[in-house]
Amino acid sequence: MSARLAWTMPSLALVLLVAATLLPTLGGGAPPGLFEPTFSAMILGYAAVGGIVAARRPDNPIGWLLAAGALCAALTALGAEYGEHGLVTDPGSLPGARFAAWVAMWVVLPAWGAVLFLLLLFPTGRLLTARWRWAARLTAASVGLGAIAQALVPRQLSENEAVANPFHVSGAAGDVLAVLNTVTDVATLPTLLLALGALVVRLRRSRGEERLQLEWFVYVAAVAALGLILGVVGENAVGSGSWLWQVPFYLGMVALAALPVAIAVAMLRYRLYDIDLVINRTLVYAALSATLAGAYLGGVLVLGLVVRPLTGSSNLAIAGSTLAVAALFGPARAQIQRVVDRRFYRRRYDAARTLEAFGARLRDEVDLEALGADLRHVVVETMAPAHVSLWLREARR
């Protein structure tokens, strides 16, 4: 059940993202640069890595946070585009446009909350110590109250000023919500710094393999936080039309989208969550499929140009391309596996090279003591055991 849910959330996020990307074509034009490409890349990355981690490690909240963040971000994307089209571009053309724009107005905050808790809990899925519970509670309160305020505060849903929030609360309660909305907006940057501070403290206290798992993630998170903070502060200081805030802001967005990439690197190179083999196979067969598909299409095209004038048919080109792809499968898979191992699965690559070197020495080595020393060295290098003993049976005469 948990594995099915783990893949349902990312799959739904991808469907919503595709719908948000294709929706502008209803107006007859090409899809615009809706939601900066980094936003789409962020949804794809969070959905893919979140699905893998949640399916393989359902007890760890990291995967669920990634998947939930992707789903909320995709809802924001589709709701914003749907509302824009139904309220501004072609008013009245889409049913429920006002509701979609209302959802997009507040559901982005749970997505942001998923990012903050990702910084607080990565990689173990637990707070650094019990003393950090106040930070988690403050973050949850800020995000939750901010979402409620955004959903109920009196405001416009789009550039069309006649379209107001259909669920707004007026009167004294509306004034309180407006103040709460301002307070939670101001608290966005402090909570981000708080989550980043918890991550840095975790890095400083970590040792060994956990430190290696954290290093890239902390670096990317720091770039994201710095870029977003400079962008928000710069926009308020110099105005929305200046590039001085846009450069750091979009740099922060790129880094934010790269967080799941940093997690994937930790899983591949440093065995985070012990699912590096799954990702290894995914990378290998995805690259292999793309290579073989390209080779097949290229073969059909090239051979078709050569043999069609002679035979008047493309069947020979198709058959030749099929045979070529079948022959290419083994060598291509081996080469792609070596590249992936060398880049992301270094332990396996180094172990294979160590065994190859030992096999070459074994053919020429005649000194038994030297051979035993080499064998112990190879075992330590490839398997990293706690203790190595070598026992040789005496030969019978």
C-alpha cells in the first residue's frame, strides 16, 4: 500500500505538470515560458527522487516530503495557468477557473513547507536532537497559518480586478487575517535561515559516510537560501523591474530545483538509504534505451536513404537496423554501465579494477607470501571487512 501511494503522488504531480504546460495551447499559441523552466525541473526532480525514496524507505519522511512538495507545486502550476486562462486570457471559457486560481494562491505554501522540513530532517528523517522540536513547530505554525491566511484573506485572484477571492473573510476577521498574512510572509526568510542553520549544525556534527552524504546537499541548500534571500530583499529594495534581484533569485531557484539531484548523488556515491543499486540500474537502462532508440531511428533513416533507390522498399532498412540494435545491446550496456559506475558508483568501479589488477599479477606471481599479502590487500580494498585471515592447507606429498 505504501509503495503504491509513493508512486501515485509523483505520477499525479507529473500529470498535473503536463496539463499545466499544454494548457496555454488552448488559446492557439505556443506554450509560453510558464513557471520558469526551473520550476518544472524542480517538480520533475522532486517527484522522481521522492517516489524512489518513499517506495524503498517508507519509514523515512524524506521521500514523502519530496513527493508531497512536487504534488503541491504541480497543483500550483496547473491552478495558476488554469485560472489565468479562464479569468484573463479567455474569460468564462473554463469551468471552475476561480476555484483553480484560489487553490494556486495558497497551496504553494505547503510545497514551501516541504522544502523547509526537508532541510530540517535530511538525511535521517529525524530532527538533529529533541531540542530542535521548537524549530519544527515554529516552521509548521508559520506554514500552516500562512496557508490559512492566504486562502481566506480578501484579495484579487488575477490581473482582472473584478475577480476576487471567493472564500475571503471580511470585517474584523479579515483584518486579522491580513495582519497574519503579513506576519507569515515576513517569517518566510527567518524560517529558511533556521532550517539552513539546523542543516549546517548537522553537517558539523556528522562523521564518516554521513558527512559525505550531507556535503553536496548542504552546499546546494546554502546557494538556494542565499539566492532566494538576496532576490526577495533586492526586489523590495530596488523594485521588481531591476535585474539586480532577478539574478540571485533565479540562481536560488536553480539550486532549489537541484536539491533532489544532490540527494540522488548521495544515494549513488555514498549509499544513502541503500538504494544506490536501484538508481544505478535506472540510469543504465534509461541511457541504454535512449541510445538504442537513437541508433534504431538513425539506422532506419540512413539505410532507407541507401537501399530505397535500389529496392523501392524500406523493409530492408528496418530489418538491418533491428539486427544492428540487437548486436549493439551487449557492448552498449557494458559501456554505459562502466560510465555510470565510474561517475556515481565509484566503489564498484574501483573494486572491479582492483580485481582485474590482482588477476593480472596472479598469473606471474610465484612467491606465496607476496601472493597472500596481495590477496589480503584485495579483500580489504573491495569488501572492507573488519578482519582478514588467510589459511592455506598444506599440500599432501
